[in-house]
Amino acid sequence: MGEEVFEITVDGQKSTTTAGETILSACRRLGKDIPTLCHHEALKPYASCRVCLVEAKTERGGTLVASCQYPVSEGLVVETDSPAVREARKIVLELLLARCPASEVVRDLAARYGVTSTPYPTDDPEEKCILCGLCVRACEELVRAAAVGFADRGLERRVGSPFEESAEECLGCGACVNVCPTGKVEAKYVDGVLRMETWRTDLEMAKCRRCGKAFTTQRLLERVAKEEPDLAEEIRLCPSCRSKETIHKWAEAIRLAFGAGLPS
């Protein structure tokens, strides 16, 4: 059996979609600009930031929903930029601006909706974390390290390493840094050490066995070598040397296949 196909209407434009697709995915295929802060295609929907709110209308009526998590259905009517949607996003952004006024991403997004100040109190003018959970989810779902997580509840909720100490499971892969939408998660190199500052964790760097350049962490190499022992030697090459070695192997294979007369 083929996939079940639905017809939906987005901002007056009819389109077909398949069962299991979310409103966000369908709208982006149609070129609709729906902002997100907690969403990443490689991770499960989380719907925490709420800036992707849209109006979803069915036979039972209409309501505001998080488009990143709401599944499409036959006859669904979606409004992505109605007055109700814009007002809801404005309120959400006022709350986010109060929570993390130091985030340039939040300030820029808020300004798009005319929000340059917030009526809500700000606890920490230097805060950047919006509790989107992208770093936590990437570490758990993609890296399978679960080195960081959420702590406490309500207004005290925060993201960090266990007991606010060095994260023993952190590999220094950088996934958390790359997915963080606000720049809260930081890492930098200091004297041959990768310092995951947000997690209070220092990691020894590993050097390429050919050129001697430090290119990843020793802990990450050990993890990969343990799970993929056949790659133990290959992964000890930096990307540049690995690329050169691959080219050399291909050239040698071609030379052997087509005759020794080819230049080596």
C-alpha cells in the first residue's frame, strides 16, 4: 500500500501532503517562513519555544498549534501569518526576551514582530539559554552520550552537566555547540585542550598520526575506536590527511587496474 495522501490549504493555497508529515514540514515545502528556535530536522519535535505557532482549522474548529509537532490531516486549513498568529508569536517573544535578553538571535527575531522591549521582569540580563533542549537532545539522540541534561523545575529549570561538575560522558564532539540557536553553549581551544565552558569540562586533544595537528578530542577517538575497531587507525588521521590518503589509495587502485604505465 502507498502512503496516505491528504489535501490541505495553507494561506489559501491548496497542496497535497502525506500522513505523518507535520504542518511545519508541509509549510516549508511551500516556501512559508515559519520561525523556529527549538526545532532541528535531525531531532524529534520538542515544541518548547512556541514561536512556530500557526492557526490550524478542521471541521471541529480552529486553534493555535505548534506547527513543528502538529500532524497534517485531510482538509486541514492552516494560517501562518494571521493576526492571531502574529499576536501569539509577539507574546511568546516578549517572554523569551525577558528570559534571555542577551541572545542576539532572540532580539533579532523579536524585532521582526515589533518587539523591542518586554513588559515581563528579567532575572539575568546576561542569560542566553531559552531552554529549547537542543543541546540535551542532540547529545542523547544523535551522539548517544547523554552528557548533559535538565535540572530543577519551573523558574529554576536549567541545562547543565550532572551536579554542575565536569561532564564525564562529554566527548567534545561539538554537536551541542552547533545546534544551540542562541550561542549559550560555548567551547574554545586553550593550550591544546578543548574547553567545553558551558559544561565545565576540559578535554585533551588528539593529534593526527601523520601531520601532528590536533584535530579532535582523545575521548572521542577512544569512543569511536571502541565502537568501530576497524576504523581505529583511520580515525587517527585529521580530515585533510584522511582525504589525501583516500586520494592516494584511489590513484593506486586505478594504476593497478589500468596498467603500470600510468603515473604514480
